[in-house]
Amino acid sequence: MASGGNNPERPRQPRNLQGLLKFAMEATEAEDAPHPPQLEPMDEERRRFLEEALKSLTVDVVQEIEKAMRTLLDTASAEEDKAEAIETIIDFVQDIDAANDFFKVGGSSIIQPGLDSQNVEVCTGTLRLVAELAQNNPFCQQRLLEANVLPRLIELLSGEASVASQAMHAVSCMVRHYEPCLAAFIAIGGLECILGCIQTDNEKLRIKSSFLMSNLCTEFAAVRDEFIKLNAVERVAASIRPSKDYEPKLETALSTLCVLTENEEAVRRCQNASLKLKSKLESVQKLNNGKEECQEQIEYSNILLKRCFADDNGGTDR
């Protein structure tokens, strides 16, 4: 693909103040202008004025983060001011360099107080901050691990719906693609927590938990095997309730079983007659046949029937 800079129809991106003015003039040229605009040399007074104007728009990111942190650490600050301060920090740390700088200026000090806050906005805001910091950033994942954030995140999984779903998102961002965090999470019973969350009635929490479980099982066969040892197959299969309508909880359970049955032991467990899984899967197909909104439920059921019940003897088609 040709570079945009070589396209005569597309003006080059400005690299200095003079170029910025030219770019702006070319971009706003009126279609019916009788003569092309003329770019005159910039006098010193005009240059100084524009440089000062641009300078006034420049933000010292570290300074703004530290200012927001002071608000959060001030016990006299109103809860709404703290929630706003967290939003300010979240906006800045979307940049990876600012995220790293956050910890370099002592950002860890606001994490635990925020997670312990009884104010839902402050707590969920802090959870979003943890997720933003941790996502695909090993430096921040390690800093959060050192700050012992994971145990508190697990506690918050049993909180109210909005808090619990944000806590699972934060957990997911911390443990994915960073094995030290994953190992610490497993060591404090994290896999059991994921299983419990998959069976909850909180739809957002269930979806986020299922996503994390699928991701971990796909990336680490040993983690999938550990889930199976924790009776994940039996627990998920027991939660399957065939429905004549689209049911998000049913779809999540079926997709989870599809991930687990990439393992032969999981297939064997699915064949346990006490689970009545084959009849459940057949009921899902019968009740949802022809319903477009239930297509994924049907497809998951087909996969499981082929893997686990391909012949009359309970063999598998692998």
C-alpha cells in the first residue's frame, strides 16, 4: 500500500508551527474561492503569540496525576471529587508511558483506599483504573501484584452487580498474558472464584468470567486441566436448563463446555449418565430449532453432541 505522504491529493502532516498553519489553510480552503490562498511569512510577533497559545494548551501529565492523587488521599475531599479525580487519572493512563509514570510517582498509594471505599462510584472507578493500568502492560501488572491487589479484587467479586463485574474485568486484565499474576491468582483460589461467577445470575459478571476462563484454558492447557479437576464440567453441565427462548446463561454454559471438552477427560466426564447432558443438548436443539436468535446455542449443542455422544456407545468424534 502506498504511503499517504506520497499521495498528492493528501497534504503532508505538519511537523512545525509554520507547517501547522499551512495545513490548516489548505484544509479549510473554500471550494468556490476565486484564487488559491497565499501563505505569507510569519512575523515574529505573530509567531510568539501562537507559540504561547499552543504552550497554554500543553498539559503536564505527571503534575495532573499528582494533583488528582492529592484529592484522593485527602480525607476531607468529597466523594464526588474523588470519583472525578479517578476519571482524570484514567484518561491519562490510557497512554502507556503515563501509566508507568503513575506508579513512579507513588500511584500505588491510592489503589487500596479506592478499592476499600464504600462509595460505589469511587470503588468501581478504582477498579476501572486497575484494569486500564494492567491491560497488556507487564510493568504495571507487576506493580499491582506487589501492591497485593488481587485478594481485594477476589473479595469484590461477591459485591453488588456493578462492582463485581468491574472486579472481574480488573482481574482479567491483571492475569492475562502475565504468568506471575496468574500464578498468584491461582494460589489464592482464583479458579474456584471464576467457576462460581460463571454460575451467577449477574449476566455481565458471567460473561466476563466465561471470557477469562476461555482465554486461560486456550492459552494454558494446564489451567484447563485444573478447571476440570475442580469439577468444572459437572458444575457447568448441572446448570444447563434447556429453554424455548434465547437464554444468555444457557449460551454461556454451552460455550464453556465447548472450551473444556478440548480435553479428553472433560469429554469422558460429560458422558456421565447422571448429568443427563445428551438429553439436555437434544432438548436445546429441539426447542430452539429455526430460531435465529438461538443459533449459537444450537451450534454449541451440535459441537458437544459430536464430541461426546457421536455413537450409541458414548464414543467421541475427535
